Amino acid sequence: MSWEAVIGLEIHVQLATQSKIFSGAATAYGAEPNAQACAVDLGLPGVLPVLNEAAVEMAVKFGLAIGAEINLHSIFDRKNYFYPDLPKGYQISQFATPIVGKGEIKLDLTDGGQRIIGITRAHLEEDAGKSVHDLFPGQTGIDLNRTGTPLLEVVSEPDLRSASEAAEYFRQMHSLVKYLGICDGNLAEGSMRCDANVSVRPQGQEAFGERTEIKNINSFRFVERAIELEIERQIDVLETGGTIHRETRLFDADADETRTMRSKELSEDYRYFPDPDLLPLEITAAFVQAVRDNLPELPDARCQRYQQAMGLSAYDAASLSNDLDRAEFFEAVVGVCGNPKLSANWLNGELSAHLNNADVEIAASPVSAEQLGQLIQRIDDDTLSSKTAKQLFKALWAQANAESNVDALIEQLGLKQMNDDGELSAVVSGVLEANPDQVAELRSGKDKVLGFLVGQVMKATGGKANPKQVNELIRKSL
């Protein structure tokens, strides 16, 4: 039987506010355990939550960016469950009436096409604490610093059909929230994580199969692998006559498996009801319009600008605009050298290769945008050849010093391209005398031999000759 996967993601976006959603406690990462959990976060007697307006603004900003309905009236609910890292015994969230309604994301596919992925809703809520299992032998520690941290939970429609699509959707959501400035996108610190709802059904069947939920996945690679494994597991169960049970599962990257955590709760199990300590949230159309007026340039618009104003190909424009850090690095390089096409080539080529090999993000690149821009300037003015430019780049990368002067390093390493006709003419003459057979072939009209002769000159000069000038000198000599 041929099977089809049906996938939906619930992505938890930690909003980049300085304080928590209902208290003035800090949200900074890395504080000592329990140092940033105040009386409001813990729900101690006599305290009342006060809503953080910045979190509301960020939620509206996200909703506008995905073309969603913005609900001027929304309600905060209590989601009741008991877990050691939930000190109040409930989580303040939104259920029946969220702040952001239906919207959509355009998903770029690997074949160059696009698919529309529906967004069911995006609602504000507070984060729970964190259970720490590896510090105390046989015991679990509870760190409540995250308690009350503002989250925007983005729930997709079950429109994704493969693990790779789900991973790409997560990437695009990551890119969007960073562009909007509502989240730092740091996956390692838990700023974004997702739950994946996965089911399978026979190809062509309309009804959904029973689903499972994989909790708290925090990397693009893990999202793809966890879903792949769960799809394989469900198909295997069904093809051997078994039944899929609705449950919550976890992904164990070390064991390369998903496994049962607990049976899946339904909304009724959480006994949602409006939080009596919080009034309904009422925002105005003027507030929404003010947020709309201050929306930044988003990835699609930047991609179009790169093509139309800078003359980049669709591929280069997309690869550079998909990530905000990459886009800003690119524009800083262009600001120095004024050559968008060559800048795109270096970012997508030499720089990307080095970053990937070293497993380094572009924001931490050992070669700064200013240095790369200056390097490209020296290619443009014929100071560097393509070969010596790569030698210079490797030297800059090895030094990893943003203060290193590009021109001084060119002189120090002797990388300046030979442009002197007298010096080059002597080298060209020597190469022509040493290769009479090839010279004869070139004279007879076999132009392909020219490349060989140019290569010999480049070899003789250590790659420092100007290839264009070498080409001209050979033809002139003949």
C-alpha cells in the first residue's frame, strides 16, 4: 500500500521582550537557576498578573506579516495541568479566542515551486519552568527562570506532507520571526521549538489517520529526522495489523527513535476557563494600523529588491534573503564594494563553504563584511586575481581578526596581481618559446590552446598575473 503523511506543527516562539508576559521579572538567558522567578510567576497568594503590552504588539506584528485576522477582542484562559515545573498548577494561555486568527505562509519547495500552508491561529501564553534531569543522580531539579516567559504559539493546519516540508516550514518561520524582530531565533537556548503532529493515511484517502504528537524539538535537522522516524514507525505498525494510539512522544536523537512519553491529553482534560485575574484583551484598529505602519521589509520583498534593484538571479536573491543575518552581511559587503553580483558569488561560494566546514553561523564569521567588501574591491581594480583573492580570504579567515587590514595583508603576502606589461611580457615570451608546438597550433586557428598557454603563464607567476592581460599579450606576441 502507498501511504501519505499528514503533518502539522505547533511552533513556540519566545518573544524578545525584556520582561515576562505578566510580571516585571527579567527574561535574560543564563541566569542562576530560580534567580528570575518572582512572586507573580510562581502564583503566590495575593499577586495579580499584568499583561506586557510589548508582547501584544509582537503578536499583532506576526499576524500582519502572515496576512492573518487580528482579533481586536481576545481572552486569556487557564490551562490546568499538574507538573513539577508548573508552580501554579495552571498555565495562562489563549484557547477559544486567540489574538491572531487564520493566516498563511508561502512555503518554498526544493523544486522551485511554492505551496500555501495554512495557519490556524497564533496565541499568547506563558512558558513553564524547566525540569533538569542530569545534575543530581537519581533526582530531578526544577529551574523556574523560564516560568512566565512570553510565548507566541503558532499552530499550522495539517497541510504539510513530508518531513522535509515540515523542516523547511520551520526554517521559514524562523526566518520570519527574526526579520520581524520578535524573537532572537536561538534554537540552542530554546527561543524556538516545536511540537509535530504526525499521522499517515492510504494514498488518496480523505479522512485523516490517528495522530501522535512529538514534543519539544529544537533544531531543523531534528524536526526532519523525528518526523521521518515517526512516519516509518506508524506505517510499520499499520502494515503489521496494529493500531496507532493518540499519544505524546519524544524524539531521542542519540537512540535515533521516537518513544512514548504519555497518553495524549485532549482539550477537555485541561479544563480551560477564562482567567479571572485578567480582563479580556481589547485592542483598537488604530493600534493595529500603527503596528502595520512599522512593519520591516520582509523576506519576499527583500528577495524581489535583490533581483530588481541589484540584478541578482532568483536563486542568489532567495539564498541571501532567506536569513536576516545573511542578508544584512550581504548588504554590508555591497555597501563597501558596490558590486552585488560578485558579493553574492563570494557569500554563496567561498564564505559559505568555510562557514559550513567550521560549523559557524555567518554572524560569527571570522572574516568581517568590511574585509570581504575590501577584498572584492581589490578584485574589481585588478589588484587581485581570483586565485590570489582566495589565498587572501584564507589568510583573513585564519587570522580571525576584524581589525586586519586587507591592503597591508596583500603587500605582506605578496599577492598583488602583476599588471606591468614589461614584466609580464618577459614571462609570456618565455612560455611561448618553451611551447613551440602549442604556439603552432594556436597560429593554425586552434584557439583552445590559448587556455593552456595562459595557464602556463599563471603557473609561472604563482597565479599573480592578470589573466585578461596575459591573454592580450599572447595574442599580441603572435
